[in-house]
Amino acid sequence: MKRELYTHGNTWQLYIKASVAKLMGVTPQEYTVNLEVKDKILYVKKVVPTEADLYKDLLCKKLIKRSSGYGLNMTISILEMLGINPETDSLDVDINGRVLMIKKA
């Protein structure tokens, strides 16, 4: 699905619908995700609290409750790794299993 980014302070935010977050396994009690960039694709995966030690050296962020869904704040450095200009480019967002994949459209 094609999505746009919105400014949020000094970062850019992607809105994630509640139904997509549910497919990822995100709940209001467990909303921390791991971010990983490979080949200009951002992989977003829910952090399982019982496996928190596996994520201690990785980039983890908390989703922000927004309306009926969540917001994922992305810094300019993450967008640069993806080759995305947030003011002009759209994002292609897909879900594969419980992993959200974000890339330039």
C-alpha cells in the first residue's frame, strides 16, 4: 500500500492502521518494535518482551498511539539510508507475516 509521511516535531511519522499493527502482533501493552535496514528496505518487527536481550544492541523504538492506530517516528538518518526524501517521495508499505516492510515507492 502506498503511504505518505507526516512531520512530527523534528522527525517524520508514518501512520500504521490498528489492523496492520494487530497483524504485526502489536498490542497497547506491547508496542516496542525493532528497526532494521537492508537493501534500502526498512523492516519493522515487534520486540517480544521475553526476548528483550536479543534486541539490546539493535535499534528499537516505541510506536506512538495515534488516533485508532499507531505512529512510527523516523529520523532523517533512517530516511537517508532508505533513499527517501520525505517531502517528495511516497512509501510502499507491505506486511509479510509479522514484519512490516517499508521502502521508497
